[in-house]
Amino acid sequence: MKIKTRKKSYEEVLALPVAPHQKPKRPSLLFRTLLKIVSTPDLIATRFRCERIGMEKLGKREPCLYLMNHSSFIDLKIASSILYPRPFNIVCTSDGFVGKKWLMRNLGCIPTQKFVPDLTLIRDVAHALRKLKSSVLMYPEAGYSFDGTATPLPDSLGPFLKMLNVPVVMIRTYGAFARDPLYNNLQLRRVPVRAEMEYLLSPAEIKEKTPEELNAIISEQFNFDNFRWQQENQIMIREAFRADCLNRVLYRCPHCHTEGKMVGKGVTLTCSACGKEYLLTEDGFMRATEGETEYPHIPDWYRAQREAVREEILAGTYRMDLPVDIYMLVDTKCLYRVGEGNLCHNEEGFHLTGCDGKLDYVQSPIASYTLNSDYYWYEIGDVISIGNRDALYYCFPRVEGDVVAKARLATEELYKMKKSEHRKEKHT
């Protein structure tokens, strides 16, 4: 899938008029049916099935909030099938509206900016539930998982559930990540996919619990490990491209500790600095072709990279400094390429400069609990996105080496550290 782009100067983009806000629409039965129809071939190909747990508790016309884990693009196809014919609005990222606003609105999509505080979204979701009498589908992780485990959830989720005061239903998928992991350049594997849809919380249960208790319940629901699921269920992925671009996730060699020199190709991941090679087995393990296998389990390898980033931050040595191509998103007409610049990330946060000195944007470490980063984004390239309510900046590194995963890990660790420091200051 591609996105419409256009080249404009930074000044021209800033001068563009702000589009008026539009309330969400209740999707018609026609559009709900069309979405289900176009989703069917992929579900047939994956031998999809769904188990329903406690769903008799939900009234036939009772709106609810669906929370779903986010693994790949098939997630929406799953939802469109198992929720049919119930009307539901979909919270999705604003870039999904670019060039197709009419279609997205008629499908019931509610735009939001990833990892940017958005009071408008809260009002739109409440409007859909209360005025349109439509359920709402939300992916609280917002971004796809890099290593097959859950990504951080916002602390605001608990208060959000209490404010809405509607039933909460959990949708868990199994096999969606294994079929189409983000790192693998949209190459589909032959993997069975299934889902569970469970009535999780009633309005009465939400009312009696604290926001912290609700956050704990939701966090437990999003505690998963897709590689462990593959291993335990003996799901064999025999495609010869299964390790293509795995270096995007596993960018640090556990043998020589060099970063940005891993090469994922075919079924192997090789360090071009020391030459050590690892095989991604058919059942989802990493195995060194010679010598010790430091991390047989991919999430353990990824976790070790997180710990290494944290050590750099604590030592005061973490710094990312990249030349980048800069695109901006300010409306739904297209993504604007505004020029080149430099993106710096350290313990002070992000600092983006460019466009012949006209652009100078600073983002604090506590601005977001994680980072909007992606691989092969809309077939343009790996991307790091920062910004605020006024504009989003999509930064595409112009250097070799994998930095997107490390930037996300550093953002998450910096956020946790800074929040901890602020709490300590409040109690002194």
C-alpha cells in the first residue's frame, strides 16, 4: 500500500488552511458488508476461526468498546468479519485518511495522531457510542509489535474506560503476527490465524474499579508472545524469506555487540562485522550456525537490546544523530515532502532541524511514552515520526544501519526514567 505524496516548501505547508473537524459517521450496512466481503479471501486463506467467550452478556444493540491487539493489516479484516453485522467505528491513525478521506469516513473511521494527546478523539469516541449508538474498535497499542510481544499501553486507558462507561470486549489474535510480521517487507507466510472475542468488563465492573485496577486488567490482556505461541503450537514457517530484514528488529550483534551491521536474508541473520551467523528455524527459534546461541528466543534478544540502550542512557552516552528526508502531515490531502534535515535524539528528547534552517522542532522525553516508528512505511522506507497537534514530521533516515527499533526503545526508556524523576521530585 502506498500513500499520496507531494513536494512543497516548509513555508507553503505551514500556510495551508486547517481543515475543520468532522464528527464520526455511523457506517452504513452497505459499507460494513463491503468491508466484510473484501476481507473474506484472506480469512479463507488463513483458515480463520473465532471463539466467542461470554459474548451472550452483550445486548444485541448495545454499543461497546472493542480492544484488539495489533499485529498486522489482517487485524481489520478479522474485526470486519467477527463483528458483522454490528455497526462499529474504527479508531485509526490520521495518515490512513490521506487521499481517501471520503472512503475512510464512510467506513466509520475516526482519525487520531499516534502518541499525541488528543482530546478530540475522546469526544469522537463518546459521540459514536452515545449519539450514533455504534460500537468502537480501538487498538490501544496504536503501533504494530516489532518483536511479537506487546507494546506499551497509555496510563490514560483506565480513566478513559471509566469516562465511557460501556462494556469492554477483548479481541485477541493468534497467528496474525507470524503470518505478516512488520519487519518482513509485507511478505505473507502460510500460517493459520484465529481469534478469541471475550466479554471482559461490564459497566458495573468498570464503575467499581479504580483507573489503576483497570489498567492492570487491560495490561494483563495484552500480555502475549507471538514467537512463544508459534513454538508451543509447533507452527512451521517454511518460507525461504522468513528472516528477510530481521535485522530491523535484531540490530545489535550479541557476539561482538556491534550495532547496525546485522543482515537478515533468506533464513539467516548475519553480523557483517564479526561474521557470526544465526538461523531462524521453521518453528521460530534463533540458532547460531557455529558456537554459542546467546538468545534462542527473539523477544529475549530484543529485551537485551533494550537493556543495552538503558545502560547507554544511564552512562550519558546515548545519542542518535541522523541526516533525514522530512515529510509533513497537516491534512488529509497528501503527505508533503518539505526537504532534508537532521534528527537528533538524546536524554533531552528529539531535536529536528532542516528545510534550510526554517524548521526547528524540539520534543521533550515526556511528550510520549513510546515512538511512532515503522518499517517500510507505505513502501517509502523505515521511518521515525514525531510531532504535535499542529503537524507530524515523518523522518526517513538517509544512512545505512538500522536505527528505528533503537530509537523506539530509547524513547520508552527515557520516558520511564523522566517520569520516575518527576515523581521523586513531587515527594521531596
